[in-house]
Amino acid sequence: MEVKQKKRPSTVVIIFILTVVMLLGCYWYLQYIENQYAEEAEELLKTELNQMAGQVNKKLDLQYTNLQYIEGFVTKDTVEFDAKQAIDKIIAVKTGNEFSSMGIIDLEGNLYMATGNVIDVSDEDFFKQAVKNDRYMSNTIVDDKGNLINAYTLKININDDCVGYVFATDDVNELKDEMNVPDTTLAGRGCIVDGTTGTIITNNLYADEFLEGFSIYSYYTNKGYNKVSKRIKDAIEENGPECIKVKFQNEDYIMYGERININNWYIISSISPDEMSENKNSALLGSNLFIGILLIVYLLTIILIIFIQEKNKKNIERLAYVDEITGGDSFTKFKMNVEKLVMGSNDDYAMVDIDVDRFKFINDIFGYEEGNRVIRYIWKEIGEIVENGETYAHRSADEFVALLKYKDIDELGKRLEALSERTAGRTFQIEKNYDIVLSMGIYLIDNENFNIDSAIDRAVLTKKSVKGKHSKLYAIYDDKMREKIIRDQHLENLMEKALEREEFKVYYQPKYDSNSCELAGAEALVRWYNEEEGMIYPNEFIPLFESNGFITILDKYMFDHVCRDIKNWLEAGYSVVPVSVNLSQLQLYNSGFIDEYKEIIEKYDIPPEYVQLELTETTLFSKISTMNEIIDNLHSIGFKILMDDFGTGYSSLNMLKNVKVDVLKLDKSFVDDIGETKGNIVVSSIVSLGQLLNMKIVAEGVETQEQFEFLRDIFCDEIQGYYFSKPIPKIEYEKLLTKGAL
Ligand code: C2E
Ligand code: CA
Ligand code: CA
């Protein structure tokens, strides 16, 4: 059976989405914190750098103010400028003390030092730059004493003509000092670089690595820029007031820079946001902890969800795969097992359906608990004969299925007989007379055309052919069985059309008063006449209709036709006798049937005493209280109730005192025994018992004069059987009606 289910997103999808959302959330949060710190770091970096640049610029401005003063001093009142005289003047007034050395360079590149030395610097880079620029400051160079210095130059102009250059040097530390910002916690790696060449002029104390004279490009790199030439300058100019990101020793840094008031120089500083402050780390620790806890809670939730799911799944699996009564495999699981075993093996397999005879008896009399105990017991016993590579299960109330391997039929038969002996050996305490009797149907599986449902169906069908026949333990599905199935199918296909076409005919079998031999009644028996099939007898289609439920429709149809006939007979002035109509036990489950039958009576407007209802003993037994309720209702309409096939059920006598039937129909099997001493005793006892209980007795299947006379002599009320008449069509029965008596 296919169960339609509303599609729900699976847990996996939900967990996946949750996880993605969760991770995105964490990522976003960390990113946010990170950004927060990055922004703060940038602000601090900018502030610090501004301060550095301010100090450096102030220093440079001061030095150039000093140099300008010297320039003014050496050109004052001078017409013909001479470098030697200019330096002498300076020495004389001892100016320029702010510098570590002083000098004047003439246009040819001769440097006249305050120390008295004269050096040719015409080839020096700083001289060439001095010629080009009004003021210039050299890269950090090594002086003759081995000190790292920077040289300042300033053009000396007289009447707008350059006549020489003021020259001064400072220890590089002078510049360095200006780059150390007091009271800063930031410790940015600051340095001054030449924007054109990237050459490092000098650094602050946090940037020892940045050696003077090297190119800054060899230190910093940036993703996507392998050639970082001009990168820093460009970045500074392009970014303006923004920081840029760079890599230094494989770590991410932010960098900021500003141009300073000399040459094409920049002061830059960089920091790694990570090492910026301890604050950040403790704050990050807090948020990491928070995220950690969140993740743990999340994980626990997921684990809980999965756990609950698994548990539910197991429960559902348990429900689906475990049989409630036995605790073994359910029928569903059995079918799954069978598919696996048959598909995965070349062995020959047989599907065996095993049924417990008269199981209802246990349930009815001793209750379900006892019934379940029997089921468990049999299940256990089947388990004893089932081997590796085989499987079995409890199928329904009193049925079991087993998939067994077989080499030959005899061997399989022996195993099943062994099983039957095991179970038969045990009687239950509850009822010493109850032996477990099994019936089995075997279907030999054809691996080529294997269909599990039809295999089980066939085994079940085959079992039905032996059920109740205690002479035979099992039957094997064969061609005859196959033909029966095909025949049943065929009849099923025809039945509804047949009903429409009135192919079902009412035959009447007369019942005679044993004493007067007058017609006392009749039983309505169905016949199916089909043009192609000819006459079809009830034993062929009644069990089929009982299994497919069509019997309830047919019974009603028969009842209707009998009433119609009676109506016609009454109108035609026949002396009508009661007709009994058979009622299948399925009809009793149809809660509306009493009203439906009542309506039919009313439709034809016939006195209800002309129709009687035959219930079989097994039907009657099902549930005594419900049964009596139904009988009461039928009685109140005016129907008489006949107990059909009396004596064939398992508790006939017991039932006599409980169920309020009007007539007993003594089964043919008793009538058959008339003539034998014991048979005679049994029959006469039943008849007198019935009479004592105020019941009428009808004997069925009376075929011989001997039987008739015996029954007459023991005062059995009515006789039905071939001795008087077979079931006959309506027209012939009508002839009997006019005649009245034999
Ligand atoms: P039943 O109700 O026990 O009907 C009696 C059966 O015994 C009838 O078989 C009848 O023809 C047969 N019979 C009567 N006298 C003799 C005799 O002297 N010797 C032998 N050997 N047989 C005799 P039939 O008509 O074949 O019906 C078989 C069964 O089918 C019925 O058994 C009844 O259970 C069922 N049936 C027939 N018609 C209907 C119906 O309309 N509704 C239902 N629910 N069942 C029906
Ligand atoms: Ca009957
Ligand atoms: Ca009968």
C-alpha cells in the first residue's frame, strides 16, 4: 500500500540551513568585531602618524630656517660671492651649531667645510640634487667618520642667480628622534622613504628592520602586486586619507603615510591590527568565548535533534518491522527479507503459508491473551525448523509465513511434518482438548518470474484447499490450483454483469412435513446460469463471493427475488409455504442489512412469516451477545431464524442454550449416519433435545426411504433432501404449490 505523505523538508536540509545561518552569523560577528578593531586601529595609526609627520616637518622647517638664516648671512653685503670667504664668515660668527657639520659648496662642487677641509663633491648624488632643487636633503649616507648622516643643501642666490650652496649635516638620529611619538601605545613601524625610489631614509625604534638605504618595496608586499614599485607612493596618493593593506613578513598590516616637507619624501607607518592592543585580545577572547558557547549549544541542539529523530525512526521501524505479538519480524520485514534472499541466491525456495485450525475458538472462549500465547508458541516452534538463509514471520491473526529452501519436495514435506508434530505435541492447560492443528500451503518459487505478493497469495490459496481437512497437512500449488485461480478471476469478472442480467436464478428445494408428507416449506438456493458457462453451482462461486464480499449483494438479491415470487404467488392465489433464504455471515457485519431486508418486505408488502433466514452455526457463534441482538431485531420484524448445518460447528450443544433460534437444520452428515446404531442414537438425541428446547427440527440431505422413515419415527418435523426433491426452478416449484400435498 502506498501511503501518501505531505512532503516535509528533511532534517538534513533544516540542519544544513541552520548550520549555514549559524556559521554566517558567527562569521559576520567576528568580521564586525574585526572591523571595529581595524577602524580603531586605523584611527590610531593616522593620529600617530600625523604626530610623527608634524614632528619631522617641524624639525625640517627649523633646520631650513637655520640654513636660510645662514644663506642670508653669507650673502649680506656681498657682490662677488666666494665660497671660501663665506665659510670663513660662518666660522667667524660660529653659526650653524645646530648641525653636526657645516660647509659651503661652490658651483663647481667644491665643498668648503667649517673644519677647513675642502672636498670635491661634484660627483656626489646630493650635489647633483642640490643643483636641481632649491633645497634638498640627502638620503642617509655614511660620513668620513663612519657616522650615518643626512646632508642638507640650500641654494644661495644673489639677484636670483645661484652662486653656491649652504651645506650642513645632521646625525640621522636627529630625524629618528622626531619619529618616536611619546605616550603612544600603538608602536607603529614608522619610516621615512623616498617616494621615487622607495629608498628608506630612516626608521623609528619600532622599525629596526627597515635599514637605511634599502628599498621599502623589498619589505612590504601586497597581494596582486609582485612588482611593488611605486606602490606605496601611489597608494598614499590615491588613498589620500585612507589606510592601505600590506603584507609584511607574511602578516597583514595596515599602513598609512603622508608626504613630508622635503624632497619627494613620505613618512609612513604600519601596524598589525592583531598586535595592536591587549584590550582587543581580551575583547576578542570574550566574543570568541561567546561564539564558542553558542556553537556548543548549537551542536548540542543538533545532536539532540538527531538523537530524537533516530529514536523516532527506530520506533517507526519497530512498528513497521517488528511484529507486536511475537516480537519477531513483521510481515513487512518478512517481505523485505524474502526479496533479499530470493534475489541473492540460486537456491530453490518455497513460500509456505501456515494456518492454525480453529484458532478463533481460542480467542473466543479463552480470550486474546491466551490466543497470543498460542501464537507466540507456534512462532517459536517455526523458528526451530527455520535455518540460515531462510526467514519467517507472523502474518495475521492465526497465520504464519515462511520462506524455506528445499532440495526436493519430500524433504520439505518432512520438515513441515516435523513442525506439525512439534506443535501437535503440546496441548494447552486452558483447554485440554485443544490440540494445535496446522494447515499449510506451499508455493514453489520460480526465481525467474518471482513476484512476492503473488507467491504469498498462492501459498495462502493453496492452504485454503487443505484447511479444516485434517487428513492432509499441506498442499502444493499446482496447475489445478492455478486453473482455480484463473477460473475465480474469470467468475469475478463476470459477476456484476451477471447480477444486472439476472443470471442468478432462485431454485427452490421443498421441505416436507415428515408426518403428513405435505409441502411445509422450501429453501431458496442460488444457481448461476450463464450463456457461455452453462449452469454454475454455488460451491464454485459462493466461497469466492464470500472472500470478495459480493455475497452480501447476492444474498440481498436472492431475498428480494424470493419476496417477489411470494408476492406473485399470493396474488395468484397459491397456498404459499415459508421459504428460507441463506444469509452469509458477512451480511451480519453490514450494519444496515436489517433495515434493508425490512424495506424489501415492505416493498412487496408480504407477511414476514413467509420468509425465513438461515444462518450457519459458525456465523451464529461469532459473538453471542451481538448475535442475539441481531436475532431479536429480526424476530421483531417477524422473521424466523434457522440454524443451518447444525452439528458441524465446534460448540453446537453449548450454543443451543444461548442463541434464540427457532429451527435447527440437522446437517446432512448426521443424516448420512442413520442406519448405524450410534448414528441413530445421535440423531434421535439431537431431535429430542431440540424439541425439549422448543425448537423445530429440519433434517437436510435426506436421500433414502430408510432415512426418511427413521426421522419420521423420531418426530423430526420436516424433511429436505433428494428423497423428496432436488432444488428445482421456480416454474416447477409453482406446480408443487398448487398441488399442496404429495
Ligand atoms: P446449504 O445451505 O447447506 O444448502 C443445502 C445444500 O445441500 C444445497 O446445495 C442442496 O442442493 C444440497 N442438498 C439438498 N438435499 C440434498 C441431498 O439429499 N443430497 C445431497 N448430496 N445434497 C443435497 P447447493 O444448492 O449446491 O448449495 C450449496 C451451499 O451454497 C449451500 O449449503 C449454502 O451454504 C450455499 N448457498 C446456496 N445458495 C445460497 C445463497 O443464496 N446465499 C448464500 N449465502 N449461500 C448460498
Ligand atoms: Ca442453507
Ligand atoms: Ca445446510
